[in-house]
Amino acid sequence: MRLDTILLFTFPLMSLALTNPQRFHPRDDLRGDPEDTVKCETSKGSPMVSEVLKAADELKNSKNYDLRCVQGNVFASHCTELAKYGSSRIMLCGWGVSAGYYIWCREAAMAAKRIVDDCKNDNRVGGQYSFKHAPLIVQVSY
């Protein structure tokens, strides 16, 4: 298993798909595609904005900046937890062929911050960032 890939999924059944992940999202400039979309799901049960921002900062810090974040969960939620802080969770979700594919962790951080920018309400935030060119979703939730 390569050390430059975050794999938080450990079922041996998926080892072949996860040892050779493929990149879907073609952008490395951290601005996102103008056609990427954000769906807000903020409620009173959503995590605090400050906790989401700390989790996002962990994803883009110098230790994780050039790591791949892989969606490797083909069961139940179809989401892989990438970062957490307090009550916040940043997840990478995808169904079907998206299992085993990745985005750069810094892109997941950018997506989480975009969710904060677009969806914060009463110091809480929740939502999803969908990539136009990838069957992957970054989700911020409790």
C-alpha cells in the first residue's frame, strides 16, 4: 500500500481497487470548477463552523497537502471519513464505480470551506459539495 494515499478503509476485499486508485477530478488549482455545486443541509444539529474549519485545515496542512483522499467504502453509507474535529466530520462519498477513486486531500479541504462559505447559518454548517467532473461528493456533517 502506498504511503502517499489516505486509505481509511481496511476491508481486504477492496485491496485491489484501493492499491491502484484513479483520479477523477482534473483540477489542481484549488478554486474548484465553476460548475461544481454545493447543496446546503445546515440544521441545529449541524457541526459548528469553527470545528469544520479546523478539520479542513488538517486536510490541507503540509503533512497532508499532497496526499490522495480515497473513497473506499462500498458498504452502507458509501462514505469514507477524511477528517474530524469535535462534532464535525468531512467525508468523501461516492457510489458504484467511484469506490477506489480519489481527489487530492487539499481539494476536499477546499470543498469543505466552500460549504462553510455557502451554507453557514447561526454558526453551524452542513452540506455537500459535488464535483462536476467526478462521481464523488465531499460531505460536511455531524
